[in-house]
Amino acid sequence: MAEDIWLISGIPGSGKTSVSRALADRIPRSAHIEVDLLREMVVGGYLAPGQEPLAGSEAQLELGAQNAALLADSFRRRRFTPVVDDVILRLQLKRYRTALSDWPLRLVVLAPSVDVALERDRRRPEKHVAARFSHLDEELRTQMQGLGLWLDTSEMGIGETVEAIARRASEALLVRSS
């Protein structure tokens, strides 16, 4: 578990950041890479996901994944276990797999119901974006089905989710050919 790079995905409100932080806390030498924070490093010309012009917004999403992969590789080379939290669809997964081909990757998809994700989003004190991106649930389920460990966390707390990830870590390992 501590030898790999962890990719934690799910729609906004699914618990990616909280679960990623808690998983990293469980691993003795680890780093939590929150891709939203990397994207927000762009100051002049920042485009939120889905903002017009879409080509620019999509380029910034790609840049965030690219920077996360570079950072994950750097941490892993120094024997830290990176835990990356990002909304990962096929295109982003391809970028991570290419950039991190030296390392085993473990993918966990947090997949609570959309209603649960929306409620969690309403309760958090900071950003509220789940309603705007709830359509990603269908895309995630269509594009990523069969890859990694899928957890319906609708009825699970953070601790229970991390325990399930640890217990089922072998299911999260991505084979190189998929």
C-alpha cells in the first residue's frame, strides 16, 4: 500500500479531499496532492472547470493533472506515498498512467449517490460546486466502470471509507494494459 501512487476520484461532494487526507494520514511517509489547489495556482487567466472558453478551461484541467503527476512522481522518488485527489475520467487517467509509468497506480472511485454528494457539498463550509458538476456522475460511471476499486460511500463516513480502501487495496491496483 505504501509503495504505490494512489489516485482518488469521484464527483464533487463525494469526499475525495477528506478521504485522501485521511488515507495519507494512515501511511507513515505520505503526501496529499489536492489537484484543485494546483489548478487554483493560476491567477491571471484562471478558468474554472467548464467555464468559457471551454478549450482554455479544458487545457487548465489538463495542466492540473499534469502538475499533479509531476508532483506525485517527485514525492514517490523521495519515498513518499502520494495520494492524489482529482476528478479522473479516461483522458486524465491516461495522462496519469503515462506520466507515472514507473510506479504502480491504485485507483479508488468514491461513488456515493448524487443526492448524497449534493448534500455533502451543501454542508461543507468552503466551495459549493457539486450541483454544477453532478452530470459527471454518469460520465464517471460510463468511462471508468471496471477500473480500480469502486466504493458506494453513501452510507460510509471518512474512517469507514479509509478502512474499506485499506482492506480492499488489491482491488484498486491498475494493471498496466487497461
